[in-house]
Amino acid sequence: MSIRDRIPPLTAIPLPGSVDRRWLGKRWPVRELAAPPPGSGLEPVLGDAGAPLIGHTLDSMRFGVDFALHQYETYGPVSWMGSFGQRIVVLSGPEATQVALVNRDKAFSQEGWKFFIERFFHRGLMLLDFEEHHLHRRIMQEAFTRDRLAGYARQFAPVLRDGVARWGDSTPRLYWTLKRLTLDVATHVFMDMPSGADAKRISRAFVDSVRAPTAIVRAPVPGGRWAAGLAGRRTLERYFAEYLPAKRGAPGDDLFSALCHATGEDGERFSDADVVNHMIFLMMAAHDTTTITSTAAAYHLAKHPEWQERAREESRALGDDPPDLAALDGLETLDLVIKESLRLTAPVPSLPRQAVRDVAVLGRHVPAGSLVSIAPNTNHYSPAHWTDPRAFDPERFAEGRREDKSHRYAWMPFGGGAHKCIGLHFGTFEVKALLHEMLRAYRWSVPEGYRLRWDYVSLPVPVDGLPVRLTRSR
């Protein structure tokens, strides 16, 4: 019996028949990752190394969701692949995902993130483990209470309204337009500052830092992505360190001040280095993920004008006052659209971990030291959990259907477990408020037959920036 014949039937999650196979090319030899301990009753993890040196790095960057589904279809929910010079265990589907994210025996650590982003987002919340993570998260939670969120909403509402109003009748590359606006919001809300003359430089530093971790040449070669990311990190450190003394000296309503003055249950405080590290990570996460989500939602509203009109009616019904949290909660159509957009395009397409000890996942032996990747996209496109998963269908989240309840990890755009995104409510409110202002001010469209293609070099970015036609709404 060949190794490939030993793959068990995939009855838990029926596999999609719509994966585009034209690009798959060569079939690489199937190999075991490591032999299970004798007498364990476990099976080995199966996979392949891909192309020499680069493995499947370019496949996963270029083909995103289709490559993730192909990996699952070929090897099942627990597999391995060669990428970035490593053997990476891939956990796909809700059941395998749950083992790693619930992490009952603490077998999976955040060290997987460190392999990719430690040099650029040093000691950000997502990189911390176990008790240290719990301590930092507990202190930081003070900055994301409902009262704090209400204050942030009062701050970002006028920034969004003024920013959207300035677009006018135009044909922008919407992703980049939204990215500038969400960075304005993050600077205003998180730092109580206008973007100012530094905006372009700081935005470039964030872009370089985000794209660097997936560089194939992981050394500071002049002109390379890795070197640009290191330079971006230095720029961000200097930027936040410059404003730190003033934030320490005078409490304010912004997130930067909240982190400077936050106190834990036992009187714990963040050091200066902690505050700078957390600000760099949170500013990146806040404006990059909201940009991706608002871009995806705007694209689907352009492709489905009936949903755009339905959402516009609800927004206009709110009147002209900037919406508070209660008003944003009431925008039910946008809520459905945003959730479906997050399903179709997860802002973070891979959640790395590292196995700190030998661990069994769905009967497969994952050896200690393995770099692990959790793949939300596979869960989001599972035919066992979603009706016609490639279709845009916001009603799947409506009461009476709630397909997202088919499994705890069928829908997981914010991760899960102890490291579930701490800013998920802030980000959702901001995306709702942004789309609300767009709906009040404009109608927008894309050419008939246009299809958005995502670049997965790091976080998903539209290859062409998403060109749209904006027309002032009458």
C-alpha cells in the first residue's frame, strides 16, 4: 500500500469540487513528516516538500484559498508542506483547528509567529505565550471596554465622515484610499493626533514591516523586503518613542495614553518598551485588518447592488448625526455583509503556532518543534458547514440559518481561544462606521464581469488595488 493510499476517507468535511487545478503542475513525492512513537496508535502526518528550497511558498502566496483547499483535498485536515525552508504542519478544518486553538494541554505556543514576525513586531501581544500573554492581555483589556469603545467611536466618526466626503466623484484604487483613511483613524483614535506630514512615511513603514516576514531571502540584503522591513521597524520605534514621555505625563482618552496608564489587578504596569511594542503591533493590526475587511465588503456591495441599496436604506434611516455604538449595532444589513466578507476573505489567512511537545491531532502524530499553520480559509469554504461556500450570501448569518453556528470554528476571522483578537469589536465598529459614511455619500460600482483577485504575499491585498467608480449619492 502506498503512503497516499493510507490517507483516510475525508468524511468529516466533504471536499469542494470547484478547486481550480490548472495551476497545480508537478505532483511532488508524498512523505511522512516523522514516524509516530511505537505503540502510540497514531498515524504519521503526510505531505510533500514542494519545489527545492522554496517549497510551496510561491504557490500559497499566489493562489491563496485555492492552494489551501488543494492541500486539504490532497492530504486531509492534518498535513505538512515545505515552505520558507521549513516543514510546516497545516491544520485545516474546524476539528483540527479546535485542537490547536483551544490548546487544553498547552502543546501549541506562539513561537510560530516569532519565526515570521519577531524582527518586525517584537513582543506584540500576539507573540506572547501563556502566563505572560494573560498578564499583558489583562492589562490591555482596560483599553477595550465598552465605555472606551464608545469614546473611540465619538473620535473616529468625524474623521471618517470628513475623509469620505473629500473623495468626490472619482475612480480611486479603493484599497489604497481606504488604507490612508484607516491609518488616519488609528492615528487620531490611538494617539489623539492628526496624521500630519508623517502619514506617508509611517504608512510606508507599516507596509514594509508587514510584507517583510514572507520574504524568501530572509537576510538584510540591500533593496530586499527583509531589509525594508527592518528599516520600517526602526522608523516605527523612533516614532512612538518620541511621543511616549508626553503620553506618560498626561492621561488622555486615546489608546496610547490608556496603555501608558493601564494598571492590572495587582498594580502591574507596562514598561516603556512594552508600550512601544504594543503600539506598533496594535496600530498595524487596527488599520491593516480594517482596510482589508472594508475593501472586501465594498467590493461585494459593488458586485451586488441590491445589497448596497438595502444597506443604504438602513444608513439613511439613522439621520445625519454621527452614529454611536447603539446606532452601529442597529445596522443589521451591514453586519451580515461584513460577516460574509470576513468569511470569503479572512484578513489573517494563516495563524502560525509551534508544537512545544509531541501532540496528537485527529489521530496524527505532530512531533515537538514542528512549525504549525492553522488555515482559516479552509474552514470558511467547507461544504459541510456552508451552503454553496464560494457564493456571496450574507443571509447565511441571519437568524433562522446561522450557518456560522454549524461548528465553533467554522467561522473564525478573529482567531480563537486565548489569543482571539482583542480588538475585534473596535475593528467591527470602525468598518461599519466607514461603510455607513460611504453609503450615505456615494454609490459605487465595478465593471461588469470584474473579479477581485487577492495577493497573499502577506496579508491579502487586491492585486490591482480595487478600482471602483464613485458617484455622489443624490
